[in-house]
Amino acid sequence: METIWFCLVAIMIAGYAVLDGFDLGAGIVHLFVARTDAERQQVLRSVGPVWDGNEVWLLAGGGTLYFAFPGLYASSFSGFYLPLMIVLWLLILRGISIEFRSHIDSPTWKPLWDVVFCGASATLAIFFGAALGNVVRGVPLDKSGDFFLPLWTNFNVEPDAGILDWYTIPVGLLVFLTLAMHGTLWVILKNEGPVRERARGIVKPAWFGVLLFTIAVTVLTFQIQPQVLASFAARPWGFVFPALAMLGLGGIAIFGFGRDELKAFLASCLYIVGMLTSAAFGLFPYVLPSIGIQAYGLTVHNVATTEYGMKVGLAWFIPGMLLASVYTTYVYRSMRGKVGV
């Protein structure tokens, strides 16, 4: 049961990254692809009906984590308290920038919230990437499973490391570039005219950045986290996950960096899913490794709830997620096609 719930949490996180990832990416690039107020409204309309629904998957993933692995939830939400508060405020700023923008017709009001939307989206992408880097790298857990990380210390990967170091910063930049590319492909898919043409000019440079950082982060990951290499060596079938990521990244180029709009966007989705499932597979059975004493690491076995609780939870989880999936599908089908001003 622990393995089943680990897979479910990984799937939900990957789903959130795909769904909320494109509207984060649209926020990152919207100041560059939209030059007029009407064009910026056009970009916002492409994410407007779905951005808040996409974030429901983040809440559902956190709730699932709390239910299935309460030990991990307790340890990580206290140890990562500072960055979690920063993420919370960034989510709030991003949400109110979308909602407040059109309340006052002023030459300073709208540009202010456009900048806030772009800055909050970009910073969120980097922080989400740094969080992923911390999970892969590990944290300084003690015997009771507690830890605390400052925002940074000396930028080295060692027992007194901070949230930001020479490994987590490249991971954050990789996620930033990935979501910028993903969001740009969504803007291309949903828009026409000058906005779409400017977005097409961004995809190719972003793609090359993603390719270079993917190679660099993969090499660094094998250096700092031996569990990843051991997992792939013990279960070679797991190479299907990085293969999916490379297939998705290659597909973006094959489909003309957005010329074939839908296929290029779906290839970007495949890359994100492949990368996140590769990380989850490489860490398993760890959910939060330890820097220093490996035995202090949190695994699916020592942080999971009871067997009975997981079985009952699964019986409720399946219909609940089916309903959420049906609703999400309905919303996206209702807003299919290009947006207008």
C-alpha cells in the first residue's frame, strides 16, 4: 500500500506541474509576448478560466501527502517553513494580480499588476525547482526526523546546507526554463496574431536552455545523490521514465517548436511528466533523503500511516479523483479553441 500511495502522490504532483505549469509559464513570458493592454488581456484570458482550478491539484496533492505520509508532512512542513511561507505569498500575489488588474482603469494600476504577475510567476517557478532540488539532494535530518533549513548558508552541498546551493539553484533554473517553454507553447496554442508570433520566437531559445540544463542537472544529480543511480541500476525498467522525458523534449523540436501547436504542447507535457517520474523513481523508497547519516532518511515505510487507513483512504480517493478529473476535462473542453480580446 505504501508503494501505491507513493505512486499516487507522484502522479498528482506531475499532474499539477503540467496543469499549473503552463499558466505559471504564461505569467513568466506574458510581458514579452504581449506589448499592448489588449494583448495582455488576451494572454490572461488564455489562463483565466483554469488557473485557479489548476491549483486545486496542488491542494489535493498536499492533502494526499498529509493523509498517506503524515510523518513526511510533519517533518517537511516544519523544516521548509520559510520557503513555504514565501511560496504562499507568491501564490497570493499571483492570484490577486489576475483578479485585481481590471478593477481600475489606470495607466499605472494595470502595468503594476502585470509586473507582479510576471515576477510572482517567475519566482514561484524557481522556488518550486529549488524545492525539488532539496528533496533530491536531501536535508539534514536528525534521529527524530526533524530539520530546519535557512534560505542559504555557504551555497555548498553539506550537512549545514541551505535551501539554495550550487545544486538546487541549477534545478530551479531548469524548472524556470521548462515552465517558460511550457507556458509559451500554451500561449501559442490558445492565441493568434502578433502574440502567437512573438511566442514562437521564444520557444526555440528556451528549448535549448532546457536541453543544456537537463544534461547538467542529470550529471549533478548522479554526483550528489547515489540513491538515484542505485535505483536505476537495480530496476533497469525505470529507464522508461527518462526515455519519456527525452521523447517529449525531442518531440517539441520535431513539431517545429510550436508550429504543430497541440502536438508540441503535449510533447512538453510528456517531458515534464517524464522528468518528475524519473526523480520519484530514482529516490524510491526514500521520500526525503538525509544529508549525512543515511539511516535518518524518511522512506515510504517509516512515515506512512496505518495499513487500514491507507486502504480506507484509497476507497475514497478513487471516486474523488475521478470526479475532479471529469470536472477538469469538462472545463478544458468548454474553453477549447483560440481566445479573443
